[in-house]
Amino acid sequence: MLQQQKYQTIKGVSIKILTLVILFVATKLQLYAQKKTKVELLNANTLEYDENLGKNVRRLIGDVRLKHEDAIMTCDSAYMYSETNSFDAFGNVHIYQGDSVQLFGDSLKYNGNTRKAQLNGNVRLIDKDMTLTSTNLNYDMKTKMGYYHSGGNIISNKNNINLKSNLGYYYTASKEFFFKDKVVLKNPQYEIFSDTLKYNTFSEITYFFGPTRIISDSNLIYCENGWYDTRKDVSQFSRNAYLFSKEQKLYGDSLHYDRKAGIGKAFNNVTIIDTVQKIIVNGNFVIHYEKENRSLVTGKTMLTMMFDNDSLYLHSDTLLSVFDSTQTHRTLFAFHRVKFFKNDMQGKCDSLVYTMQDSLIRLYTDPVLWSDENQLTAEYIEIKMHDGKAEKLEMVNTSFIITQEDSLKFNQIKGKNMTGYFENNQLTFVDVRQDGETVYYAKEDNGSYIGVNKAMSTDIRIYLEEKAVNKITFLKKPTATLYPLDQVKAEELFLNGFNWRNSIRPKSKEEIFLWQE
């Protein structure tokens, strides 16, 4: 029992001693941290005491050299205040700190207790290759951070930049600048105008915070957040980002641009506007090859072609835009699950090619085209456009045209190849070449049905009026039979290969995103 009490007493004393040791060490550390070093006078040609300026104030004249910790300061003349451990320096002020940082100015106020310097008039901060000039600069010797508030200019010959701003901070240890208010960075290839900007002289990466414009001979880039690696010429932009070139505008939630390679990428809510061709492309991802003038778009794509009185809206899994070797003629490719809508024409196919030079649209793999009440199908369909209107139509192999009379009656034209002609964007007549067949509901002048005319001819010409079949001319070796409606067999009403596909016809631009086989 006594041994236990003794142990507890000794233990308590040990804890108290340990606590006192910790307090003693902490106090010593605190006193050491609060210890102030005095500014040292190394040289002056003339030393005067001036009691009018205060107690222990010395006036130093000629080749003045002062030292404080790791900094040497020189000037033409100075007032040294021993009581406050500070001094004011005048004329050819020069501060050396370390191996790289030098400061110059017409005058200097320095406080040895806080280690803060305030330079005024023709101020320069030189850190190896970089030079900062300003009319004023506040510099903290302890943190090695300087800032100006009335305009500054930075020149780096190595990085080949010139940078200006109204307010700026420079951290010499990390080699980082932070600029605010009317920031301008100039480079031989481009100029940057920003509200807020950070620049690292070591990594040569510029960061943007706030409205920023990057202007070059080839384009203009805007963003409100991003970065630019000036060494590699690679950049990333976000927040209302866009890129304008001479003929195109590119928008996206995020843009990535490699200026040297000439490759731009855009992510999410992407829009490309071609102001010359009057084309708008939307998607979730775009990659643009600037040198080849080639663009690829994926992810809920939509191409809008604007005409005088109408627009064509097209969707596919992938869109590709390519210019020819002369960079004057563009070709658009749409790959897989293609669907398009125009008020007077709609279509569907697996892939589509549009050459702008000759305004030719080519539909491949199970193409379907709807024009007014007409459904047109073939192995391959080609549409010749002029001023945004269909002018001529070519249908190759297993060509088939169906026109709906009502829910049960369908006029049909079938042949190997067909050529259709348009007037005012309406199909007016069709030439059928080889293996022509028709099923046609004949009518009286008053509109009542006479019967069903089923005919075959090597070549046929069909005339349409008011969006319906008006006249059929059989050109070679015709055979025809007119069946009364109450006597015709059901199988005679439909040609072989009949397939009415109105259920997949897009009725609006929103329905181009719906896909059914």
C-alpha cells in the first residue's frame, strides 16, 4: 500500500517536471522566434546625427551599405532609426537577397522588425531572366513576396512574354505571379486579356480566373476559367468557353487546344457555327484538326443547315466535316443511324454524304426518303439540291415509291432505277428505267374511284400534281389491267417488296433522335 502511494507520488512529480520542461522549451522557442536582429551599417562616407529627426537617428551619406539578415541594401543616402530598427533610403536604391532576387528603386522604407520593404519610383524587381517594373512595390523579405497596386509590367526574354496589370503579387520562392485588374499578356503568337490571372515563370503555365480573351492571327478564345501552358502551347478552357476563327465559332462546357499541333477538342454542350456555309453542329464531343480543317462530332449530334425559308436538321452517331486539298470545298459525312427532318422532306439511312461543291446528298444502306405524301426507297438514293431545295433525285436498284391514298389504299411505283424531278421543292414527275411496275387507283373527275390499275412496262413516266399521282405514261412494252375495286384480290393491291414505313418517319426535328429499324 505504501509502495503504491509512493509510486503515485513519484509519478505525479515526474509529470510536473515534464510539464515544466515543455513550458521552458516552448518559452525559449517563443523568445527565439520573437528575437529581432538589428539592421547593420556596413559603410557610409559620411555619418551625421540629427536630433531634430528623433532620438538616435543617424544620417548616412555616400556609398551607403546596410545589411539585415540575408539581404544587402545600398543607396546614395539614408536615415537610420536605431530605436525602431528601420531606415529610409534615397537615390539608386539596390537590394540583394540571395543569389537571384534584386530590387531597385528611387527610395525605400524598410522595417527590420517586420522585414518589410516599400520601394517607390522607377522600381524594378529582377529574378534571373524576369524583370518586374512599377512605380511602387511592397516586398516582404521573410516570405519573399512582393506586390504592387498602381500598375506593373513584367518582361521575360526567356519566355518571350510581356505582361501588364494594375495589381500584382509575386512569390519569388515559388516563382508565381498573381495579377488582377486589366491584365494583358503579350506573346509573338497571341495576346491574353484577363480580369484575373496567375502565371508561374518556372512551369510557364498561365491560369485564368474570370473573363479572359486570347487573340491570335488565326482565332479568338474566350473563357472564364482555365489554363495555358505557354511552353507547350497547350491549353484548357471552361465556363462559357468558345473559340472563334475566321469562318467558325466553337462553344463547349470545356475546350482543350493544342496550338502547335493545331488540334482543338470540346466537351459537353458543344456547338459549332459555320458563318459562311450557314451550318450549326451540336454534340457532346468535338475534335477539330486545324491544319487539315477537319472536324469530328459525336454524342447526340445534330447538324442544322439553314436555308432562306427553311432549315434541315440531321442526327447520326458521328458527324465528320472534311475540306478538299484546296481548302475551298467541304464534304460532310454522317455515319450510322442517320435521320433528318426538313418541313418538305425527311429521310433515314445508315450513312450519308453531302458534298457542298455540287450540293449533292447521297444516302447509303437502307435509305428511306419522304417527300410530301410520297415514300421513296432504294439501295442507294442521291438528291441534287439548289438553294436549299431539291432539284433532282436518283434512285438506284430496287427503287420503290409509295403514295398513300387513305389508310387502306396505296399507289405504288416499282423499278430497278428511277429519276425524279422537282419544281418548287415538290416532286413533279418520275422516270422509271427497267422492270417498271405500278399499282394505281384510278379516279373519276369528281374524285370517286374507278378501280385499281396494275401495269408493267420496261420504262414508265409518272406525273404528279398537287402531291399525288396524276398521270402515268408507259413507254416500252406495256401490259396493264384495270380491276374494279369489288373484284380485285387483296394480293393484287400490293407490289412485291411493299413496305409502308410511316411509323419511323420523323414528324419534327425532335424525332430525328428516335430510331426504329
